[in-house]
Amino acid sequence: MAYLDKLLAREERIILQSRRHPLFMVLNAGPYLLGVLVLWILALLAVIFVPEVRGIPFDWILAMAIFAVSLVPLAIGIYRVVHWIKEQYVVTNYRIIQVEGFVNRHVYDSALEKVNDVILDQSIFGRMFDYGTINIVTGSDSAINDIAGVSQPYEFKRALLEAKMVFGRWDDDMRPAERIPAPNAFEPQPFSREDAMPLPSAVAGAEATTDRIPNVAPAQSDQSRAILALTELRNSGLITDAEYAEKLRKLTQQ
């Protein structure tokens, strides 16, 4: 099981998964790997041009020393490449997840219900190479997540906003509306003169009916409205059959 799969809830699914632009990997790891290449060239030149002195192979000694030094920037460069690969920015139907680190993992997440705005910042180079910084703003009007250098930022922002819209629509449909309770059909209700049955004058000896009970249907319960909203979400394709079954089970147990 992948590390990201361990972070997901039971009904949580990934909508979009991205990482920093490859240009940042080149800028972070490139100088170290380039330094390794230069050191290896120097080691080769040492073998070719450094002569032996009194039978001591100074050429190979110098070459091995240079090669040993090159292992340090090589390890740093490889570490930064792997760190870039492991760094992930994920949008799910519940939250935004930011995973960083290789040896020590750091996970930051923001719930969709707390996100008020998504700000995209792009420099001229960001527009040229298609990367940018996503700032996620909460109710306190402060950016809690600065996703810097994300690749294809327009698609990331669009997926985040669409996920928030679907989450908000689901939250509104499942929240019972506040309303005045309808009258109970089994309790006597007040009625006016217009509600009374007119006296039958055409039939002799017929019994006069002076009143009747108004036709009032029972009020629809909050649970029925919630189930109806849940069914509409499933029929419109906003939730899966598995999510529908799980949320229906929770509603019927209340």
C-alpha cells in the first residue's frame, strides 16, 4: 500500500495529484550532479597526466581521492531528486493534502469546508514554464498552505474549486432546512366559515352537515428530506453508489 493510500479516509477519493514543476528539481539537484561530473573529469585527467614518482602511482591516488570527494555531492543530488519525487500535492473530495519529505515525512492538510478562497500567483517564468504558487485562505484570511511551484497550477486550482463546490452542495442538501412545523392532521384544527360544508337543500330529510375536518397532510420529516437529497445527489452522479449506501445507512440509524 502506498503512503498516500494510508492517509485517505474510508470514503475519500483522489481528484487530482500533482507535484512541484521539474524545473525546481533541476535547480535543487542539478548543481550537485554537475559538480560530480566535473570531479569525475578531474579524476580522469589525473590518471592521464599525473606521472608516477619513484614507482608511487600518484595518478591513481589522486584520482581515487577525487572520486571519494565526489560521493558527497552525488548523495546530496540523489537525495534531492528522490525528495522531489516523494513530494505530492493532492486534492480529494474532502481536503487538500500536502506531503513532503523523504526520510522524515510531513503531512499538511486543509478541509474543504474551511477554505474561503484560492489565490494563484505566477511570475513571468511561471507563465513560461507552467508553474505557480497556490495560496489556500481560510476564514481567518491567512494562507495556511503555500503550495509553491506546483506544476499546471490552473488545473490544480480548478480541481480544488470544483471539489469545494461539490462538497458545499452536498453539505447544503444534507442540512435540514429551518421551517415552521406543519399542523398535525390528527389534532383538531381551527376553521372558518368558508371551510364549512354547505347545507344540502335539494334533498328532503337529509342530515345537515355543519362542519368538516380540513384535509391536511402529515409533515415530511427531516430524515425523509435528507434521504431525498441524498438520492438526487446519486442520480446526478455527484456521489457513487458506495457513498450513497454508506450515508443512507447512517441516516437510517439516527
